[in-house]
Amino acid sequence: SVRRLQDAGFPAGCTVVIAAGDRLSLGSMTVHALWSKPPEGIPADKIAAPDVQHLGYVIEGGTQRIYVTGDLVNTFADHEELLAPVRALRPTVGLLTTHPDEGEFPFFEGSARMAASLGLKAAAPAHYQCFVRRTFDPAEWAMHLRGVDPLLIPYNQAVVYPS
């Protein structure tokens, strides 16, 4: 939260509160905030209301629009009301939080369906190598993609995506 950042020493002028539906200009880039977990949860999927706001972001910069899912609900790909606002922003690349068997995030199949539904050109799995006991092989995730190029970023490294 902004309060925690400020408590940790970040100057107030360097922090901004953003909510779902907001748009923020940062120099030559624009950030759009979107729901990753709806504030009311998804009772039909047995997903309770979260205790904090879970947002994803579409970041426009140069020729690319990058979608960063944040910590999204496992059933995200099943809900057009969550997909449509992201799709409307026409992201080209997605950084998708996923896991093969942990129920909090989309499984590989759901992650792949989400990438295709959003019309992404390329997607990278997020959350692998974050935790020693909760990691996965990104190549296994990539096998589920259909019509979306896998973008497998090696651990602790970076890539430059072509324009």
C-alpha cells in the first residue's frame, strides 16, 4: 500500500493511489488498472471477497501494451466481465500469474485460455522461481498455449521484446 511505502521511506510525491478503472500517465507510458479479483469475490466459484484489492495493469509504452495480471482468480478465463476490460485495451504481451496445481491462481489450461481470449501475441508465465517449493517448469506451461507465442524469461534475467 502507499502508506507502507511511505512508512518505509518513499517520498509521498513518488507514490500514487490507483484503483480499478483508473488511468495514470507516467512520462511516455500510460498505466490502466483493472480487477484481478473482483472486490465481491466470485461466490458461484466459491471465491470469497479478498481482504485487499487485487489489481492487474495494462501498461502502454512505445509500440507495446503489456498486461500484468497481478494475483488473479483461478477462474479468470471463465468470466467475460473480467476479460472484456483487459481485451478492450488490446494488450500485445501478457505476464500471466499461473501455477500447475495451486488453486489460488489459474492453472496452465486456464492461463492459456485467458491468453488466447485476450488476443495476446506473446505471453510469459509469472510466479515461477518465486518460491522454492511452489515453482514449476515454464516449458510445461508453454505447451498449453495455442495461437500465442511463449515468452520464457530465464530466471533472474530480462528480455527485450521486439517492437
